[in-house]
Amino acid sequence: MELYISSYDYASVFAPRRVLHYQKTKIDNRNCLIVEVDEPVIGQQYGLLDRDINTLFLINRHDEYAFDKLNKFPIHVHVCIVKSIEIREEHVTALSDLQQIIWACLYNNETDARIIE
């Protein structure tokens, strides 16, 4: 299954990105999708110095169970990254380890993800 992330609200700074890999998990009892994207987010604007971010944490905005089957799109999400350079993505254990950077939607095709451009 191919997945894409894009944002209506932040279209000028967050171009649609293709999801290369994803993993379903729970963080603080919230369903979370950890995704690796093809185009990194520049970390400097979020206090992460020269670190580019390829791993994003997606938390459902409306439907807590939307990640269970991944069969209804778009899925509205909070896009989060690690809060500081001291936190490695693989060591995230709580939502307090993350900072939200944008609201976005998860799509199952590139055409829908690019409609906002």
C-alpha cells in the first residue's frame, strides 16, 4: 500500500511526501503511525539544529481507530517530530517526547495528496 502525507494548512512549507515505511504502535494509549518519508523535514526551524527529519509520528485527529485498517482516506493527523536533539526516534516512549509541527492528511494515492498544490 502506498501512502502520502500532505497539508492544506501548511502547503507552502510542507510539500506532499511519500511514505516509504510505516509502523503502527501506541504511545500513551494513543494509536500512532510512525512513518519514514522520502523528503526530510528541515529540523533547524524546530530547534533541531542541522538535523533533517525523515521519521514522523502521526497521531489521529478525529478517528482514533483510522490506523487499524487503513481503509478510509483521507485520515486527518497531527504530524509530530522529536522534541529535542537528545531524543532519538527509536527511544520515543511518551507523547511528551514529541512536538507537533503541522496538521495534515494521510492519503492512499499521490493524486489526492497533490490536489492541494
